[in-house]
Amino acid sequence: MNQEALEALPPMTTIIARTTTNWRRRVGALVIGAGGAGLRAAIELDAHGVDVLVVGKRARADAHTVLAAGGINAALGTMDPEDSWQIHAADTLREGRFLGDAHAVEILCREAPAAIDDLLSYGTRFARDADGRLLQRYFGAHRYRRTLFAGDYTGRALIAGLMAEVDRRGIPILERFYVSDLLQQGDGRVTGVLGFALEGGATGVIDAGVVVLATGGHIGVYGRSSSRPAENTGDGMALAYRAGAELADMELVQFHPTGMVWPDEAVGTLVTEAVRGEGGRLYNSAGERFMARYDRERLELSTRDRIALANYTEIVEGRGTPHHGVWLDISHVPAATIHERLPRMVAQYQDVGIDITRAPIEVAPTAHYAMGGIRVAVDTHWTGVPGLYAAGEAASGVHGANRLGGNSLAEIIVFGRRAGLAAANDVAETRSDDAVIAERLTALTAAAHGALEPVAGIDRLRETMWRQAGLVRDAAGLHGALDTIEELGARRDDLRIPDGAGRPAALAAAYDLTAMLVTAEATVRGALLREESRGAHVRREFPTTARHWQRTIVMRARNGRMHADTRPLPELSADVKAALRDEAPVLGGLLE
Ligand SMILES: Cc1cc2nc3c(=O)[nH]c(=O)nc-3n(C[C@H](O)[C@H](O)[C@H](O)COP(=O)(O)OP(=O)(O)OC[C@H]3O[C@@H](n4cnc5c(N)ncnc54)[C@H](O)[C@@H]3O)c2cc1C
């Protein structure tokens, strides 16, 4: 099903207040998000006989997951038979600096092999050797080779397999549809959504017996990020928060060490860690291979948080390149190897006139991944709001203070399935209240003749977050960021949204801004509260890790304001404790 098909439905017959939607339809379950988590949840819902619809903001097979490059983890032991789910869990918890939820991590690592079986059954094609054995490679800080891959296009391969299964099952996907509001009945149960088409702007109501949010992360709130424009704007997190859910660990944002620094339109675009995995070296402007000062043993194969901080330090201390980066050089590796192993990187730099087989490139940290998100019940991924589930990067729990490369793709499949299963058992006969729809529709369709262009508001917020709540934080900067967030929040009624062809895009930007203000505030408030440095969270005034901060920070709406609280973390199981005790040094290999 596509937009045209939905628009062809008869217009809604009930006149709601002053206005009406262009269409309305009912489904058993609605999945918001067509990335890996959303598609996997939809497959599970369909497998349990639920009539499910998936919606996404972009074209159907072009959700953010397609950007994923290097691989997906599962302790299959195809290369290293000593590997086990317990060791995978130990690596994940240790590198997350023990802020990951141990129960969630155990589920992830136990169920990742079954997730790979699912993907294989859908037709995802992972790299194999000549005998047909699935290849697994090293990623940073993993004790064994446990990352399956499809060249440096693993996300694309995942989506291709999931889409094939979705199509086999005939699950409809409504593309280019922006969900602006969750609808709730009196007792708080979610009953559906209101949204609009990004082409044409037709508004629509989807009544749903249950809703799964699989809307991705919120790192688009940063001026430099590895996502595409208007992606990862934290919509699902903000929708859930406004519906009564808690947001957890929002201050824990992963900054990838290597993003592009020029040209302007490419700033932040990921330079895959496979460049370092294949031998790339980092140098400062004095020609020094500076990683020797930060991690003498692992050098460029150290963990993401350490290399990001090293790159940042070199740049701010004046040893950066002309475009405020550091040099990444792989030109000593034979050109044929580079072409074979890093085809995407070769092409990415060819586009800007650089041959990476001959010349170094300038790179700097870029916001990459949201470790935090909607707080969910670990087993079911229920958000605590009746009728509302969340999975994937939108949810929190697994990654703690530093995500291990390859774990996100595993998470979206494992917990996408679990959220779909739990939602399938929770489909209710609800119908959205016409009065609620009318109220939200009025806001959605109201003219807006204010002074603030939504895109200008977004640019200001992103710049502020990058400068004042980025990789290294301090109280003064964070308070400054809060001031900007509050100032922009106060201008919600001062937005300018033109009529005519440009309206849907401007409206989407306005809703993006609204969501980004929620996630930015949660990030900044969490960062202020967490008076320590741990993994990706670095506080200038508190450079060490504090034992008493081994807690989750949660944000919840109370009386119209954001209220912070902390929660203890569950105990590690005996299995994982034993795996942690047995640890050999983790030197890792290829990173992602
Ligand atoms: C460049 C890059 C490389 C990466 N490489 C790896 C890797 O090798 N291994 C790994 O494990 N992880 C990797 N990651 C991380 C990983 O790709 C993501 O964390 C993961 O794909 C998130 O999947 P998801 O299903 O949760 O969300 P997404 O894929 O982000 O999908 C979100 C969906 O929600 C929709 N949506 C959002 N808001 C709305 C709204 N308001 N209305 C309607 N629809 C909405 C979007 O349109 C989209 O369809 C990488 C990330 C990047 C940026």
C-alpha cells in the first residue's frame, strides 16, 4: 500500500470540530518506523495474525538502518568456537562501563544467534567463505570474531531481507507519512495516531489496537551527526515522553571518532572505522601518530569513546588540520586492498575529489548513536503507557555508556521481535476520541504566521548542542544550552509555516523542532546531573568515574516540566560475572 492508495480511501465522514482529516483507517497494530526494528516487529505481529501497518518518513526501503555499514554481532563461533553469549554479554557490559541493563544485555546476547537465523530465512545475504561458512570479523573491544557482515553495506542487506519478508507477507507500508501526534483515551491508553503526508500534506488518522514506536535515535539534535538531514530527530522519544513514558540515559550520546569535516554539505558524514581496521593511522598537524599517547597498546584500534576524545583533544589543543580535524591516512596500504575492502569509502571521497589510496583525509568526531531513549520493560519493551511499545535505537537499556560496534543491528532484530510479540498479545478494541482528534487537528492545520522559521530554530539548536553539550561538557556550557532550549521552546507559537507547496516540509520541520527540544532538554539535564565521566559522557569538572553514579538517569513529564530521577541497575547474573572474571585482554581487530 502507498500514499496514493490510502488517499483514495473515502474521506472521513464525521466532521470533527472545525475541520476534518482527509482519511481515517483502522488497523490492529501500527508500527511507526520502517527501519530494522520496525520491520522485524511488523513481521512478528503479522506472524501472530495481527493486521499490521508500518509507516515511515522516507521511501519504504530507505530508513536510516540502510546506512549501517560494518556488521551485526552474534556469538555464533563460526571463526572462534570459544566464543559464547556469556562472553558477548561481558564485552558489552564492560565497554558500556556497566551502565547497560544486565538483563537486557543477556537477552540480546542469548537471542542474537536466533536473530541471525531469522534474517537468513528472510534472505539476508551475509559474507561467507568458499565452503559456505558464515564469516565473522573482529570489531573493536570484542574478545572474539563475532560480527557478521555484507561488505560495508550490512544495513542495506538487512533491510533487503526484511523487506522481502514484509512483501511476502503482504504487510502494507505507508511511506513518506509523518506521525505528529499519538492519540490517547481517558485512561491513557494509546488508540492511534494523527499525521500528514510529506507529499501533498493530506492529514490522516490511524486508529490502532496497539502501537509500536521504532523511530530511531535523536542524534540529529547535534550540528554534526552521521545521520542524513531530518533523520534521527527523536520524534518517537518525544511522542512517548508526552504520552507519559520515561526517557532514560539521554545524556549518553556516542560520538564517532571519524566524521567528514568538509565540504559543508558532508560535514559529520561517517568515515567508517573499517578504515582504521584495515590499517589507517591517525596523525596530528605535527605529523605525530598521537594515539600512542592515549592508548599505547591498541592505538587506532582503541574503543570509540577513547579515540573520539583523543581526536577532540588534538583539535582543541591546536594540533588540528586546516578544516579542524586530524589526519587519517591509509595510503600505505596497497590500493587494491583499499578498493576491495573499502569500496564505499573510496566512492565517498572520490565524490569530493580525493583519492584515499594516495592522500590522507581530514576527520573529526561526529554524533553517531543514542545510547539512551524510551525506558522500556526489558522483556516486552512495553513503555509503561498502555498500548505503547518501543524498540530499536528509540529505546534504552542495552548499551550503557558506550555502544559496542555491531550491537545495534543485533538489538533492533532481537528486541523488534520481542516488542512485536508483546504487542500482538495486547491488541485492544479501541477507537480514538473524536474530540481528541479535533483538538490535535486544529493545531496541525492552524495557520502559523510567526517570525521563527522552523529550520532556523533547528539550526540554532543543533549548533548550541554541538558547542555546549557535545563531546566534552561542563556546567557553564550545559546551562547555556538549557537557556537556548527554553528560549526556543517559548517561541513555539511564533513559528512561520507557509501555505502552499512548501507547507508539509515546513510543518515537518516544526514538529522535528518540537521533538528535538524535548530530547535536547533531556540530554542536557541528564548531562548536568551526571557529575562524573564515564564512557561517552565526559564532564570537564568531573574527569573520573564515580561508583555512586552507576545508576540510570530518567526524565519524566510532571506538571508540564521535565523532572529527573535515578534508578538502580539490576545485578549481573552468575554466568556473566564468571565471563567477566575470565577476561583475557581485548585487543580487537576491525572496528565498527
Ligand atoms: C553511518 C552509520 C553506520 C552504522 N553502522 C552500524 C553497524 O555497522 N552496526 C551496527 O550495529 N549499527 C550501526 N549503526 C547504527 C544503526 O544503523 C542504527 O542504530 C539502527 O539502524 C537503528 O535502527 P532502528 O530500526 O531503530 O531505526 P531507524 O533505522 O533509524 O528507523 C527509524 C524509522 O522511523 C521512522 N520515523 C521516525 N520518526 C517518524 C515520524 N515522526 N513519523 C513517521 N515515521 C517516523 C523513520 O522514517 C524510519 O523509518 C550505524 C549508524 C550509522 C549512522
